[in-house]
Amino acid sequence: MHAQEPLEEGVRPAVSREVFELLTLMLAPMVPHLAEELWEMLGHTEETLAHAPWPKFAPELAAEDQVEIVVQINGRVRGKVQVESGMGEEGLKKLVLSDPR
């Protein structure tokens, strides 16, 4: 086993560095001292982690293509269906009512 194995073959160093920086930023609230050490190891000697900007939220990356809908009748679970996330109520009703269960 090598001392330093690559995490992923063919990944550009700039991409892996950015991933490690984002991971370090997100670790900071839970383990601040360790995160500060990692931040320095990544080459940030002029600035502290406390002054680094928090990563921006990208809603398009968090959006799901499909969602699971639980079908209940009289409070009892009768089934689950996978549907497109933007499906309307009428389309959902037709899908659920066409299910033989």
C-alpha cells in the first residue's frame, strides 16, 4: 500500500484542492482546531479559516429529479410511488388511482 494513494485517478489537482477546502470549511463548526490545522496544510498561511467565506448554496444542485410519495388511506400506508418532482396533483391522483393495490 502506498503512503499517498490518489483518491481518484485523473482528477485535476485544482478540483481536489477545492473539494478539500470546502470539506474543511464545513468541518470548522464541529472541530475548529482540527479544521484550522487542515486549512493551514492546504496552504492558507496568510488568512485564518474563521475569515473564509462559507460556501454558497446552489439550489439547482440540491433539487431532486424524482421524489417518493407515500400513499395513505384512512391513516394506513397502502403503497409508495416514485414520481417526477414537478408532477401536479391531478397527475398524481391518476397515477395513484390506477395502481391496483
